[in-house]
Amino acid sequence: MSISGSPQPQRVVLHVGTPKSGTTFLQRALWRHREELDALGVTCAGRRHVEMFHAAIELRESHAFWGKSPEDIDGTWQRLCDGARAYPGTTIMSHELLGAARREQVEVALAALEGLDVHLVVTARDLARQVASDWQERVKNGNVVTFREFCANVGLERHNGFWRNQHLVGVLDRWGRDLPPENVHVVVGPPPGAAPDLLWRRFGDAAGFDASALDPTTVETTANQTLGAVQVAVLRRLNETLDGRIPQPAYSKVVKRLFAQTILAGQSSPPAQCPPELIEQLAAVATRQNGRITRRGYQVHGDLAELVPVAGAGPWTDPDAVDPEAETASAVAAIAELLIERVAPEPDPDPGLVPTARRVGGRLRRRLSGQRG
């Protein structure tokens, strides 16, 4: 909407997810090209992307889960909105945690943007891919749920958990109810095999800038890499053994970023796939949602048909029943890398966790590549 205000209000693009729809890829591209975007009259909210994370968990009232105190985050959302009000152009406020906000939380968010030209952008992928990705992300964040248990809960179609984040029309209802349809944008995540910059160009079209001259593929690919089913099994077993003994934010730094997204991501195995019986149900949900999106007149960037999942060729493999020998080999290889890193001399000055993670990942990929050769 253009919430009532000046004749030419500043423009704000609220990108609220959905999770695992390419949000990290887009956010990294936005920050990588921040100077070029500023020349086009476009900026990202805040001085660092972590401020958007703090704003999102403040709005969602989920700071305790992430190991933050109210004092760490109080006022972040309002401060970023004030910055958008002061910027003479378009401000992009992007975080995937926003999509699942309750209606009253959305009202608080939009009240801070009163008088600005607010556009809602929601990125989405086909639901079968989202099921496998969402389960993996939960395990990366410490959950011990099996894939079978997770899929059974998804099949109930209750509006919590998976569906709170991934029900596209639900997200559009909560965030776009008071916006005119021309200010509500659905960006379709392209299927596997599409041009690597297609999602980026579709997002730019929705956000109001020409993304074609800005290469998103130069962005580092160290975060949110897809793990194979064997590696997820190792991580899930590890979570069972840890039994919550590493709380947030330490878990995210050590287990998720270093162990999962660097060491395990350097290994490979076939990824988890949605079971065929659930794909049929998800296809029906997506078809109904596409009809509602079309009837409402929302702005669609891409082809809504790409949101309808189809069963893959070949037999389905249960991610909960991976080869025990492969699981053991993965765990031992990961432990070996951790031990090697433990005794490796640190360069001067100490580069910290993230460069360390990159060194481990690079070494592991070279070693595994040599073994496969």
C-alpha cells in the first residue's frame, strides 16, 4: 500500500520469505552490490545484515530462542524503519523469519512504516522442494525430528510449523491484507537447472531495479548449502547426543556453521526427496493457492506453474534409512577434519571462526575430490 502520507513517499520493499526460497542468496547479492544499488537509488536496511535479523526476532518476539536478551535488540525494527524514512529512494528490508509473523506482529511492523510506499515481496518455491529443505534446516538448528515424522506432520496441513512458514497464501494474507494488489509481489523460485541469475532478475523486477547488470553468482556460496541425506543423518544423530547441551547462539556458530555448513557440506550424497504420496497432496495445495493469487491480482514474477511439484523419476529413497556404513564414514571423516583443524597452527592475526571454517571446507573438498579420483 501507499500508507497515507506525502505525495511521493519513500518506497520500502518488505521481503518476508518464505524460508529456503533463495533468501540467503538474494540477501548476499544485495549486500555484495550495495554500492551499485545505491547509485540506482536502492539500499538495504541497516549498516549490516545482522541488524535485519535482530529486527526480525524483535518483531517475532523470539529473541530467547536465538540466545539474545531484549536489551540486545530493543528498538531495532523502529530504527531501521526510521532509516528507510530518511533514505531518498527504495529501502529493501529482507529477512525470511518475518513471513511467519502473527497478524498483530505484522500490524506493529507496518505501523512503523506509516506514510511510506510499502511493497510486499514473497519468494516461493515448489512445496516438495520446500519440505526437504525445511526438514534439513530444522536439523541444522538442532532438531532431532525424523523425515518420516516431519512429513506426517506436513500432511496434516495444520497452520503451524512448516505451514506457518510455507503456506504462501497465508503469508500473503497476514502481510498483504491492507496493501493494494499492485503492491503485493510473488517471486517464483525457478526449478532446478534454470539460469543461476533468474531468481535474482525476478526479484529485481519485483523490487523495482534492473538486476541484469549485477552478477549474483559472484557471491560466496558458503551458507545454507544443501546437505546430502547421509550428512543430515549424521547431524541428526549428533543433535540427539548433544541433547541441547550447546545452546544458541553457540550452536549456530559451532554446529550449524562450522560442522554442518562447512565440514559436512564438503561431503556429498544424494539429498532427501519428498515422498511421492505427499507430493500429490502438495500439488493440490499449490494449485489452489495459485488460483487465489491469480484471482486477487497480485503481481507475479515468473510462472506460477513452477510452484506445483511433480514427482521425480526413479524410486524414492527413505532419508531415515541411509546406509549405516556411509553414515559412519561421513561421521569419521568429519571428526578427522575437526581434529586436524584443532592441531593446525593459527595464522597471525587470528582470522576467527568464519575464515577457519573456509579453510576446513576447502581442505575437505580437496581431500574428498582426491579420493573420488
